[in-house]
Amino acid sequence: EIHLAFACDTDKGLLAPVVRNAEKLAIGELAARVKDLTARAQQGALTPDELAGATFTVSNLGNLGIHSFTPIISPPQVAILGVDSIELKPVRAKSRVKYVDYIGLSLTCDHQVIDGAPGARFLKILREQIESIEVISELKL
């Protein structure tokens, strides 16, 4: 079971609402739950249960223009993913240089629970999923 917390800045400080059983949700359902929890966090209307029991957290500083950061785990969680800003990055394509969207990701793992190798494989799969988001989510970007 994946109980996914996400960092949410509020007037009362940083909160981490939890989406329970996130692994069972389609991306649209996940987005709707995050939107609802965010609104209720801003209103101060979350219950203690909605702030507890996370196994994994996502922290996004990219919306603040942050290029890189090291997220810190909140025990007893297993890991936290830091999401950086999206920027254009030059890459070599055959004999030319083209610019592509690039997003930095940082994963901090609790090595008492999981070592770095599964964490690295997770980041690899996440990168592959992000690169094919249009297909996975049936979005037309």
C-alpha cells in the first residue's frame, strides 16, 4: 500500500496531507484527491488522520523556480521525492543541438528500510513514465 503525502505550504506552516492507497488511483483521480486535500489544507479543515500514515512524500519546489534541493524524510516514511523546476536543457541530437524540457528529481531513501539500488530503479521507471506521460495519461499535450 502506498499512502502518498505531498508537501503543502499553508498560512499555518508546511503540512503533508496523505492520499491513501495512491497506487490504485488513475492519474486523474490522484490529481482530484490532491486538489481536494490542498484546498482543505489551505482552509485548515484537514483531520489528523489525513495528515498521518504516509509511506512516501513528494515535495515540489519547482513551482518556486528551485533548480535543485535535498528533501528530508519525515520518519517513519520510507522515502521522499524532490521535484525541481522544469527548464529547457540543450541536448545533442545526431549532429545538432536541440532544447528539451528537463525536470530534476531528487530521491532521499531511509537506508534502514530500503537501499539505494531500488531507489535508483524507481527513479529510472519514474523518468520513463514522465517521458511518456502523454501515452500513459491519454493527454494531448
